[in-house]
Amino acid sequence: MERFGFVGLPNAGKSSLYNALAGGGALAAPYAFATVDPNVGVAKVPDHRLDQLAEMSGSKQTVHASVQFTDIGGLVEGASQGEGLGNHFLQGIRESDAIVFVLRSFDDGVPGPTEPLEHLAVLEIELSLADLDSAEKQLDKRRRVAKGDPSAKTDVVLLEEALTHLTEGTPLYRSGMSDAQLADLRPFFLLTNKPVMAIVNVGEDDLDTIPDKSAIISEALSGAEVLGMCVQLEAEAALMGVEERTELLEGLGLGEGALPRFSRAAYHLLGLRTYFTTGEKESRAWTFPAGARAPQCAGVIHTDFERGFIRAETIQWDLLLEHGGWSKAREAGDVRSEGKDYEAQDGDTMEFRFNV
């Protein structure tokens, strides 16, 4: 299950975003530090392809992919020096797969910046300083280890270079370090060495500013996924019934809602894809990294499937729907038998043959 940690200044809309995605449960209050203990929620990822396959198969159970959200307390300027609640609660998102910046872009009378670029600048400095503290401690340990283990010297050199950037308040994703170096730094769980995406949170009266404000952040966070939305409206819509929610979102020109947009952007950010299994008992969505081969996809279900992999019976989901089921698709010759070297594609529907 993919994990996303929300980071923002107080009252940026993190708890409301959590509610929009997870359907409620987090306290959203107009004062700083309403969230002290992290809120952790899980939401299923909507996928119309899976729903159609389940209907075709008459599945008794439909299992969507899921994502986990962690909402921590607001991070204030000076947190690394102990301001506000300090930055100790950042530990709650240190093992997240990606960081989600929630950037406020409206003035509700609460002290603090109202422009998303100002928010971003404060957050990047504080996360970099938090990483600086963590990297210094880990470097000290690796230096001691390196005295008796020369292989640890590689880590020492790597951490020393990371520190040169973090000392300047530069997050590692802006540092210019190579992809290989950043990959080697992953075991140290540094926050600014994670993929980042941003939510630009506008006011209810500023929906027309979403494209321009999102573009500003996209330019600042080159290569990152950026979504603009009114988080408060999305949170209110999440508590409604399906028809009422659809009517509200479409009436305001907000499309399908926060969760589908967020999940697609998050999957793209992490390089994830989806394949399906479908039958009378169950239809399920399975997540795999782009470029994975058929045996690795089988291993997502169970390690025995990967270890004893023989072949994968494969067809794209929409072609299977056209045929109305596996039997007719096989009769038409549209089900392929793929071996160990097959690179799975998003939307593949698979049945695995294995022997253990």
C-alpha cells in the first residue's frame, strides 16, 4: 500500500484534504496545531475499469487498490529550532513513499502567508533543516563504522555531499545530485529525498484562479505533480451521497472529485501501474511498478506465484469486456500467453499459471 505524508503550514487545509480523501475523521479547525497526533487513514482508489470487469464477471467481491494518508500537525517557520510544536512529529511521515505539500492560497484572517510560493519556501527550508539534523547524526555513526569497515566510507562521502546542500537549506530533490546518488541515500529516510507533489488549496470564491496558481507551483517544483482544488468544498462533497456529490462537483466545474485526481497523480508520481484479475469470486486491482515483468506482477499476489511462474494469460481490460468474458476471448484468440520476459502494461487483465 502506497503511503503519502501531508506537510503544510497551520491551517493550510491538510486535515480537510485528509477528510476529502478518506471521507472524514480528521479535526479541521481554524487555529494552529488542531492536529497534534498524526491522523492515518486508508482510502480505496476508484477505478471504473475494475468496476466494469466486476460487473461483467458477476463478482461477489470487488477489491480496489488503496492508498494511505498521514496528516501531521502544521509545520511553522522555525520548527527546526523548536518553534510551534517543533519538527519531532515529522517522524510520522519519514517512512512515507512521497511527500504532499498542501499550500494555502487564500486569506481567511489566520496569520501566515497566503501565497502558495511563500508557503512552499518555508516548508522546503524546514524540511531541509530537519534532514540536516538527521543526516548529521547518521554521518557521525557511519564515520565511526568506517574506521573498522572501509565499505562504509562510500556512505560517508555520500552523506557529506548531501550535507553541503542541506546546510544551505536546499532540499535534496533540488540539489543536482544524480539519480544514482539519491537512490543510494534512500536507506537514510531523508524527507527531501522523497518524490513530492503539491496541492494548491484555493478559496471557494477563487476557483477560477486554480490554473494560474497551479502553473506557478508547477514551475517552482519542476517535474512534480501539482493539483489545484478547493479542499474545503472537496471535504464537504466527500460526506455526501454519490448523486448529491456528483451534482455539486459538476455544478462547480470541479469534475470527478479529489480522490480520483489525487490517486492518478500519485500513481504517476511513483511510477505505478495497475493490472486486474477478475472472476465470479472476486475482481481485484493490483499495483505494480512500471517496467515490471510478468513474474514480478504475479508475486504481488503471492511469492509462490512468482517463484513457480510458468506463464500469464493476458488481455487488455477493454478487449475482455468486448468479448464479455474469458471463454469468448479465448475462443476469439485474443488471450495471449506471455512468458517471464513480458513487461506488464497498465490495464492488463491476467490469469497466472504456476507450479510450486
